[in-house]
Amino acid sequence: MKEGCPHLAESYRFAEPKPKTPQGCEECLATGDQWVHLRLCLTCGHVGCCDDSKNKHATKHFRSVQHPVIRSFEPGETWRWCFADSAVADLPGVAVPVSAHP
Ligand SMILES: [Zn+2]
Ligand SMILES: [Zn+2]
Ligand SMILES: [Zn+2]
């Protein structure tokens, strides 16, 4: 079995940052666009929209600043995703490589 990514395990060792725009995707709010689901960057607290949204700001955020780990910002969802390793985790220390998108 492949070893899990270090970023997800690391992300559970620190308190998550305060969401900068808890009311929605930072860039979409600025442009008046709409989103489908929200993702929270666990490095800086950026809130971005998922890949089902037309602007895909969570992915764009990773590409521009290389913050690897996000978590779902949807109510009741706790899973985390590492862009760098395409790995998902829903329990501390458990990372499973998958082929899904964020
Ligand atoms: Zn990783
Ligand atoms: Zn957006
Ligand atoms: Zn970030």
C-alpha cells in the first residue's frame, strides 16, 4: 500500500485557520458569481468554490499559492483533500489516494 501524503496528517496537528469569507467563495463574492460547493484552505483560510462550480476557485487557489490541503466547507462534511497528492482523508492520520476531484 502506498504511503499517505504528509500534508493531510500534518493538517490535523494544527487548528484550522479562520475562514476569511465564511459567507462564500472569496473571488465569486468579489465578481458577483455563483458557486456550487465551498472548500476551505487549511493553510490560510481562503474560501473557494469546488470543481463543480464554473470558476473552480479552490483549485485555482492551490495552483497560484501551492497551499495543498483544503477541507469541505459544506455543513456536515468533514473530509479533507490534498491537491499535491490527490489524496483524501476523513479521519486524523488516514489518507487514501483517490482519483476523485475536490
Ligand atoms: Zn499531500
Ligand atoms: Zn469561486
Ligand atoms: Zn490558502
